[in-house]
Amino acid sequence: MARQRGSFTNIIGKAEKASFINHLGGMIMFKKQFQKLKKDQKGLTLVELLAVVVILAIVAAIAFVVIGNVIDNTRKDAHVSNALQIIASAKVYESTGGKIGTGIKVSDLQDDKLLGKLQDPWKANSSSYAETPPSTLTVSKTNGEFQINNFIGEGCTLTTATETQLNKQGRKLCDPAPDPEPKPEPKPE
């Protein structure tokens, strides 16, 4: 049997040729089916679009609340940090020979250049705590522990807080304590 040069049958056997033709035919069929499916697509229905919009609205509402809580907690943390900074300044004042006694005014710490102006976290354009009169914001030392008195911010009031409380409880001191018992309303007569 003489071989012919360049013949497809000569390069591969008959079985390989049949397998190749079947594979090629399968690819052509797949391409036709894919084009048919592509022509049948018309887009999303109105109900599908509404479902997507509702899901996005729910996710946005949840994110808005979570971000609001994060911002509020950050402001409380900054307020507590400012209180700790004031106490640290009072410690420096005492270590340099100053007398704390029953209390030192924060304005005195600022006058002695031991404490700069503190930013109120609730007021973006304010350079200091404007609501707290300098005469009432004090640091005192009781039984060897420093405490801050009348430190008022818009979202947190620290009437009296020791350094230990500030370090351990942090922003929890800013949350108002719930009333143990509701006060009865006076009855009109």
C-alpha cells in the first residue's frame, strides 16, 4: 500500500480523524446554542430591579446606623481621653511642687502651660470646651487618687470621675445611668 504525501489520512489514522470531526462538530453545536441563548436575553424585569433596590436600601440603612454609632463612640472616647490628659497635667503640676489640695482649676493648668486648649469632639469648629466655665472644671486628689470634676461635653458629662474609672470604664461613663424608679407624675387636683 503506497502512501500519499500530504494526505490527512496518512498523518492521522481513521479513528483519530473521526474523533476530531466529532469534537469539531460538538464545538459548532455549542456555538449555535450559545448564540441562540444570547439572542433570547432581554434584560431584568421590573420586579428584579425593585428587589435589588430594596436590598440596597436595607444595606444602606444598616450601614448608616452603624457608622453613626461608631462616630458617637469615637467622640466619647476623645472626651474621656481629654479628661485623662487633664489629670496627667495635674500630676505634672503636683510633681513640680504645685499643691492640688481640694482641687486645681483647669484654667490654672493652662495658664502654667501644662495643658493646651482641648478640642470638644462634638464641635468641629470649636477649639475648646466653651460650655464648661473654667472656674468649675477642676482636678482634685482624694485618698491618693486624682479625679476630674464637672467636665462637660455636648454628648458626655463627667460630673466626678476618677482616673481609675476613666481607664477601666472609658466611654461607658458617658452613658447616662438609667433611673432606678420612674418618678410619679403629680396628679392635678
